[in-house]
Amino acid sequence: MIEKERRHVIDTYLICLTISSLAFTLFFILKKIYFPAGIMIGFSLAFFCAIFTPRRYTVQLKIILYLFLSASIFFFTSYLGFHGGSLYSYIPLLLSLPLTFSINREKRQMFLIIVSMIMGLVVNILTDFKLFYNSLYKELQHDFLIANLIILLFYTILIFYALYRRQLLLANYDTLVTEKNKELKTILSNQASIVEIETVIDLAIKNDASFVNKLKLIYPEFFQKIITLCPNIIAGELELCAYLKLNFTTKEIAIYTKSTVRAIEAKKYRLRKKLNIDSNLDISIWMNKI
């Protein structure tokens, strides 16, 4: 659930970065400042291509994106001078970190990005914001400041809206589990209590590896039959069987296992072959009948 929202934020962020880069390109062209205009065109193309990159959700690509943005802010803050307002772009960049990174799993990566921002800021302060400064643009600093403040306001509103959406999702988390339980009542046998099922579903949604072992305690015969049908089945395929036993959809499995729908579909196809499941049968229904 949260991972799905994080991916939505990343896609939205890349789209907005593309648009804002194009807006700055137009702004620089109107001011007849062609060097930074060329840089911003390059930025907009890079962000636009990133939107269609399948690995855009990986931590490596996110780190590259943030370090790139941090370096860009550092350069333009010095190039346009302190009063140009580029310095304020650090604020939305910093605020967006907990929205695009997992605080629990990616603390070190977030720390690396924050350190890069601090280093860029310190260098600019020590050089009086004139390391790359071009005095030709001094008279236009007021225009730059207004443009940067507009961008700052836009991204700040966007980030706080994303934070609001996340809070709503967290507030509705229990509702999600409850609805999933109701859905399972007509499918799962009466061997296990609702409380036990709720616990397993909660762990599955959190992608806690222990959910498979807990499900084995509830349905030992199910896993024994799977292993009997396919003795060479691997742990990852047993986990997929567990998700299917709990009636999770392909999209839900992809979200909770931090994978793609295509990857899960490929795994389901291989699982069908291994277990010799008829292609006309719904694999989740098959799992709940054995």
C-alpha cells in the first residue's frame, strides 16, 4: 500500500520536474540567457526519459536522481548568486525524501543525500555564493527569485498533498485488512480462526517473510500437497503460493513484494507449469481447492 503510493509520488515528481525544467528553459530563453537554458533543456530530457525507465523505483536510480538534483541546486545557487533564490530549492528536495525513500530500509541512502546537500551549502557559504557566479545576471536576480519562489510554492504544496494522501492510506490500513478478511471468508476453509488469518494477511501486506511460516501452521496440508506435486519447488515459489492461497491479486502481490506485475505474471506462469495447472483454471481458486 505505502510502496504503491511511493511509486505514485516518484512518477508525479518526475513529471513535475520535467515540466518545471521546461518552464525554466522558457524563462531563461525569454531573458536571453542561453547557457542555463541549454542546461535546463538537458534536465527536462533526462527527467522525461526517467519517467519511462522501468528501474525508476530502484534505490540506485533514486539516489542518482537526488544527487543530481542536489548538485544542480548547488551549481545554480552559485551561478545566479545568493539572491537568485535557487537556494530555496533545497527545501522541497529535503521534504520529499521520506516520500520517495523507505525510512526503515533506506536510512543510509537518505543520509548520503542529506550530506551531499549540506556539503553543497557549506561550499557555497564559504565561497560567498560566487564559485560559478556570473555578474551579468545580477540585475535579473529579482526575476530569478520570483521564479524560484513560485517553483518552491508549487513543490511544497505537492509534497504536503502527498503527505496528506499517505496519512489517509495509513488511517485506512486497518480497513484494508478487514476488507481482505471478508473476501477470504467465502474462500478459506474453517480450519483457521479469523484472528489467525488477520495476522497472516497483515504480515503478507507488510511483506514480512514470516507470514509463509505462519500460514504453514494454519494450512500444513496445503504446503505438503504443493511439495508433493512439485518436490523441487523453491522458497520464492512457495511464497507466491501463499499469496495466492490468501487470494491476493497479481497487482497486490507486485506491490507488496516490491516487484512488477509482469514479473509476478511470469512467476505465476512458471508455477502453473511446475504444478501442471490447467491454463483455463484460475490459479487462486486452484490453490484453495487442493
